[in-house]
Amino acid sequence: MIDYLKKVPHSKWSEKTYQKDTLVVDEYEKTKNIYYVVEGVLCVEILNDGKRYISSFIFQNDFFGLDSFSTFKQKEHSIRVISEDATIFCLPKDKFLLSLNEDPHYYELMLTNFADIFQRHYGYFNFLHLPTTKRMKHALTYLSDHIGIVTESEQLELPTFITQEVLSKFCRTSQSRVSVSLNELAEEGWLIKKKVPITMK
């Protein structure tokens, strides 16, 4: 689909590499673009009770910028790069829709991607009621399913940018509580390595 969009003469697309911690979309900026993650991992950050939390992750091959379709004039989340860098394809929303209208079968692919993103987001809220250690286990399993790396010894290793700080923002708890939970999971034998890179069986 991206190859198709790049070939459309009037699409006015761009592709840019962002460094870690860069805001691709500002907290109050209602974007007019649709983005696609060519490579890298980003997160959706929200501000709640004066603290910044991660409400979801955006992985390779995901689209984002869905708020460009919203009727709301403002939003309260930002999108930040958390991997060492991320390559992002960008296309103005109106050009994006125009291109899809010329080849409508791509609509199904786009809507499937959007639906998957929403499903992951809804699934996230299902684990907030859990005790912290179970919440941590759930989060680590979720992340390993999407970005886990299988080592030579057939263990699952998370990228080094998944730190205690990232986990605390995602699980909505303190870094000290994250540390305690990781210790508990290591004592259970579920975690092999509790420090970065966090490694599971």
C-alpha cells in the first residue's frame, strides 16, 4: 500500500527518520496528516493528574494520525518515538483519501489496521484493574508478542528501550513498584533477566 501511495503523482508524501524522544505529533496539535511506521516503535502519551502515561504503543507497519478524521478541534495526547530512531511515512489526509479513492481495495487494508490498533488499545484497559505484578506480567507478555526478540537460547528478549520508566508509564505505577514486580517475576522463574534487556522464558 505504501509503495502504491508513493507512486501516486499528486500524493505529496514524505519519509523522515526521527530520533528517540522526538515528538512526532504534539500534545495539542490536531494533525492533518496520516502517518505510517516504516521502522521503529512509538508511544501514545496522555497527561492524567499531572503525570504522563503511555496509553498505547505504535509498532512497525501501524498507521497513526487517526485524530485527523475527528471532528474534535483539539486532543490531549502526543506521539513520541521511544526506539533509538523511527522512520515515518507521512501523507496529508486529503491526499491519502484521494489516493485510496483511486484504488478502493486499499481501504480494507487501512480499516483493518485501524481496527487492530483500537483493539490493542481497548485490551490495554482490561488489565489496569490487576495487581501490579500481574499487570507487569501482562504488559511484558504483550510487548514480547509484538517486539520480542528470540535469542539463540530461545528466550524472549525485549529491546533495550523498554525500561522501567517505560513500564511504569504503561502500567500506571511507580518505578520503584516496577522494580519490586520485576524482582517477584524473577523469583518465580518467569523472568530470566530483570534488567535491560528484560528477558523472559
